[in-house]
Amino acid sequence: MWDVVDRAGERRRGPRLRGVFAAFVCIGFVTTATVIEVPRALRVRLAHAIGAPLVARVFGESLPLNGPRWNREWGASATPGAIQAAVAASCPGRTTRVVSLHNPRFHETSLHFAYQDATDPRLRELDATLGLSALRTDTADELQLFRRITSLVRGLADHTDAGASDQYPHNGSRDAFAIVRAARNGQTLNCFTYSMLLIQSLAAMGYTSRLVSAGYSEPREHGAVEAWSTQYHKWILLDPDNDLLYMRGDVPLSALDLQQVESSVERHFQQWAVEQERDPSSLELAEFVNTHPELLEGVRPVRGPVQSGRIPRILGRTPTRIALEMYRSFSVSLRNDYLSVSYPLLHPQRWGEAAPPAGAAHWLAAFDGVFVDNVADLYWPLDVVRMAFAPAGDSCAVRVSFGTVTPGFRGLLITTNGEAGREMIGSTMLWNLTDGENSIAVRAVNQQGVQGELSSATILVQ
């Protein structure tokens, strides 16, 4: 039977009878749709609407703990004015003032993303197998660590052309250990398997990432990874197949960033062709980009140390010379729990994908995933803590509530008035204020000890 992780993160097995029933339903559904020649896009929509809810109900869904949830009713209590009012109400007869406040907002996406269970012991085993912890040094920042892991993954095996007899099969196991064994036995890999291994390697180190399927015509031509970076407070693209990432100035870019630049290049190209009264289909985009380098907006690839003749060949033969057009269309997977969970056929998390709004990605007409209405749903922030303040009587104390979305949540590291930090897992604490400046600082911490962005406030009481 299939293994599914429940809300507590514990592995359980679906009862055999329910599994057999669901399997018959799935087979009957697919067979019927095929026999009557239902178009693929319609089959996918029907599968999501009918088959997926049934399978999810039978087998459950993967919902590991991500920390105390933000209560929307707290929203009015998180602004500087609301904090000032809460402190003033708790300290009658005193002069109070909010000196500083860093209270980042976060957006809880409407998409259901299945996060890797951070307590799975196989993560530690993968760390030991690949020697990942040795890549984390005192001087290495987050981006450097991401690049080192990416290069390690790419260096395990070379990439041969599709169909090569020694290449790991495209439909092979997504399990990191199976991929590592194959590479060490002399098999070559492809962009998809590099990405699977990178996602699981990052998870072993405490970082959340996801598969990016990209391409010029449809998002199935190339596989890469987007990882959440607390350092840059954004999702950043890592391409393990080509051992690179993309930068603009000092900032690493996401697939969406690349798509927006590529879209701008294409729009200017089409406009130029019309003005020149020439058929854009007969023009070389490469020539246009060479004469208008400013349209690349300073985007540049930053290569890792892996030496492979295939990488410069792939980059050099693309019109932009940096494979930017590969992200003309892209989608992201709605899971990264490949190491722990094997979903049955038609389960909504098995092949779930989401893409930017259809209006911004009109070339995805054949896309069979979910289009988001709000791009923020596709690029939600992680590992941030938002605070809400409420008066707690008249003893000059305020009640501070916390909300976060931190995959693999372990606790909140809280420091008040510069004292030694303490870790708590609850969502609310009482903060006693004294004369002078009072400070509070909080970070979310995950199971691997990786800390999120700092939230802080300083309040003066006189």
C-alpha cells in the first residue's frame, strides 16, 4: 500500500480495502477518459475536480507543523499606532513611545504546499551520505552554502543527452538515495534528477525549496530549483544541471524575475520587428540582443566550479547567451516532501503545479496545473514572524502574540531587553515593561537550527 504522512508527521498506511477501492476508481477514471478521447487538458481538470478529492479523502494529506498561525483578527494590533495604544493602556500615567519596529508582514498562500517532514531521520542520513554539513562554515553565508550544495550535486555525475543508455531514467525514483546510488554506480543524470537531489539535500540542511519546470514553449523542457532565502527574503533560482544561479547586481533572481526580463526582451524584439517592417519569425533574436544588451537589465549567470563541456555549450547556443529564454514559461511544484512521502495516483500533491497568472503567462495555454490569481500566492515568504500587541491590565505589561509560517518549526527564539534568548513554542507571551527602553527580538527556528528573519520592537517608558 501507499505511504502517506499524517498531520503529526507520522507514517501510516492506508487500509487495504480503501486502497483497492481507490485504485479501481483511478483506473476506471483514466480508462474511461482515454476511451472516449477526452482532451488531455480536460482530463486533467476532471482528475483534479473529481479524482483528486476522492484520493485525498481516502489517503489523507501531508500537513507538517509550520509554527503558530497568524490570527487575522490580530491584524489591527500589529501596526505602530496599535502598539503605541496597547502600551499606553497598559502603563497609565506614563509617557510611552514606540522607538523602533521591524514587524514584517507575511502572506499565507492559498496554495497547499506539502512541506518535507523535518523530523524524518533520513534527512540526517542524507547529510552524512553526501557530507553536506561540511559545506557549512563559519564564514559561509546562505547564498554561498546554496552554491556549494548545488555544485556538490552537479559534481556527482555528468549529464548525457536524453535517451542515453547509461542515464538515470526520467521516470525513475525521486528518492535522493536511489539517485546517489545510481550516480556512484556510473549512471549519468539529467536536469530533473539533479533538481530532485538538490531539493532533498537542501531539506537535509534545513532549507525549503521546490522544483521549477521551465521552458520556452512549455514548462517541461528544463528542471531547476527555487530555494527560500532568509538572507535575501525571497525565492532564488538554483540551476544544478548548469551549476549556476542568476544575479542582478548583488541580488540573486527567481524564475519569475527571469521570466519578466525575458518577456520584456521579447516585447521589445517584436516591437522593433514591426517598426522595421520585418517578419520577426525570420529574425535572429540573438542578433537583436547583441545590439541591445541593456535589455538584459544587468542579469548575469554566476557559474559554479563544476567543469563540463556541456554547460558552456548549452548557454552559448541560446539567443541571449545565458539561457534566459528558458524561463519564458515556468511552473513550480507544490511539494518538496519527496524523501518521506509517496503519493498514490491522482492524489492532488502527486503532480500538483502552479504557475503565474494566465494573463502574465499567456503562452501557458496548454498548462495543466493551477494558475494563481495573485502572484504573491506563488511567491509567499517563509520563516518570518509577525507580532501583535494587546494591553494586559494596567501593570505596564503587554501581551505579545506571534504568527509564522516556518516549515519544520521547532520554536521561537525570543530575547527581551538584551537578556539571553529563550525558546518557546507557544503563540503568546506576557512582556513586562520597565522604565527606560524595552526591546524584544524574535526569530523562528526550525528543526535543523536554521533561524529565520529577525522581528523586533523597542518601546520607551518614562
